[in-house]
Amino acid sequence: MENTELLPLRSHLSAGQVIPALPLALREDRSWSERHQRALVRYYLDAGAGGLAVGVHSTQFEIRDPDHQLFEPVLKLASEEIDRYRNSEKPFAKIAGVCGETNQAVAEARYALEHRYDATLLSLSALREESDEDLLQHCERIAEILPVIGFYLQPAIGGRSYSFDFWRRFVEIENVVAIKVAPFDRYATLDVARALGESGRSDISLYTGNDDNIIHDLLTRFPYGPESVSFSGGLLGQWAIGTQKAVHLLENIKSGAGTAADWSKKNAELTDLNSAIFDPGHDFAGCLSGMNEMLRRDGLVPSHACLEPSEVLSAGQKEELDRVSAAYPQWLDTEFIAANRERWFSEI
């Protein structure tokens, strides 16, 4: 793919977008509810998201298992619903999660291309023991099919650590358009920012995936390269909840509104909300159930069930969700969802 063909996507990502990571809508018996999945996509579109990531951790990696075979149906439904329901001429980034060893990743990327996705969010978790050279060859192979968004997934939920040297070479891949930085680690975050800054490339955007430090990431200018480096937006599981409020948040940050003290307080609020949802007190065991439970309470998904039966709300997590929901209504879309939910479920 020629660079000129990537200019609209690069420009859109560089402008800064709220990109939710799509949760999977399951009934109590763990069967997939297409009706709720479509309504959920509609919520993100009407909330003002600038993209949607499908088939990623929030969508549950188990959708690829032979017992479920949901990867292709979920990607197809999401793409079709985005195309069918959107009523705006503004750009929108359809991002497909791609993972597995090279043969699997190639097949997934080709399927995403067939269904009009714009880029892949490329997980390297299946290649945990491979050398940097092998990892980079893998990334280059996928970038030949679709533009690539790099993915620094935290080790606690299946990721691995990468060296500065890896990222410095990764940003030399021509069809890399962005990097989702989600190691939940400030030192690792700095490695990616420095690698990009020192590369001199201004056509690769950084997107925060550090759900534990969203606002500080978006406010920080990293002292690397001739003009420094900063995050353009976020591609986040947290932004699958309270998406309209996230859009307003990013707009305010872009405008330069607020004081440092105000932003520090808001960062603490949002991180506390995230702590109940992502369940770090139990090594993130309840993070998928936590996201789904918040959406269930708003009537957007039928249950907090996950494909993996052992993934349930942790002990005390329900009470923590009650606490933060009462404490931080300003970060939730409860009223917006209530006003529009019936319409999102109509004609499905």
C-alpha cells in the first residue's frame, strides 16, 4: 500500500480520536446476542467515537477458539453495522484486532481487509518467546496486508515486554500508522515515546491504552525528537464505558482548558473508576466481566458473562462498581444511554 493511500487514515489518527475497544455481548448462557452487539456499536457511533477496535482483548480473545468460532461473525457484524448506521461524513477508523502466529495473523488480516477494516491492532502475545528479528518480520508481513497499529499489551493480561531497540526498529516499518501504548508501566511507555521521537517520523500517532493513567498520558509532552512527542488520543477498554464523556474529555484537553490541579483531580477520579472496572486488586481477573457489568447496568448487553467460564466478577468487585458509579456519575453516560437505548435497539 502506497504512503499516499494512507494519508487520510494517518491524518484522522493524528487529529486525536476516542476509540473504544468493543466488548462482546453475551447472554447468561454465554451465547452471542447479535441484537445487543449491534446496539452497542450504535452507541459508540452516536457517542462521537472516531473509531472502533474489534476482535481485541475487550472482545475476548476466545472468540477465535474452535468451540466458539465468533471471530469472523463479530468482525463482519461490526463492520456492516458501522457502514449501515453511520450518518456522518466525518472519517471513522475501523480497526481489527489481529493475533496469533504468522499464518493465523495473515488470515485474520486478510479477513479484516475483505470486510473493509482500515488497520490492524497487532498483538504479539502468541510470539512471546521469539526474537526481535522474528517479531519484526512478522509485523512487516502483516503490514503488507493492512496498515498496522502496534500494541504494547501489559504482561498481566497476556502481553510481554519489549526493548527500546525493538520499538526503534518497529517504527521504521513503512505501513505502521500508530502504536497503542498499554504496558501500564511508565518506563515502558517512555521507551515507545523515545523510539518514535528519535525516529523523526511524524506520521505515526501514539494512542494511550494505559487505562490507569489516561489523562496524564494525554497531557504529557515527551522530550524526544526535534518537536517532542505526545499522545493523540486513546484506544481503550475504559472508553467502552462513558464514551460520550470521553469524547468531551479529549476535546477539552485539545482545547487547553482547565488547570493542572483540575486535571490531576480528574485523572485520579477516572483511575479510581477504572480500578473497580479493571480489577487490578485481583491481577485484572475481573476486567472483562467488570466492563460488561457496567454496560449491563445500562441495558446495552444482556449479562456480564464471558466465554471463559472462570472469568467472572471478583470477590467484592460488584460493591466496588456500586461505589464508583455513585461517586463518579460525571464519567458515565447513564442519561445519554437511557435517552437513546430504545432507538438503538429498534429495527434490529
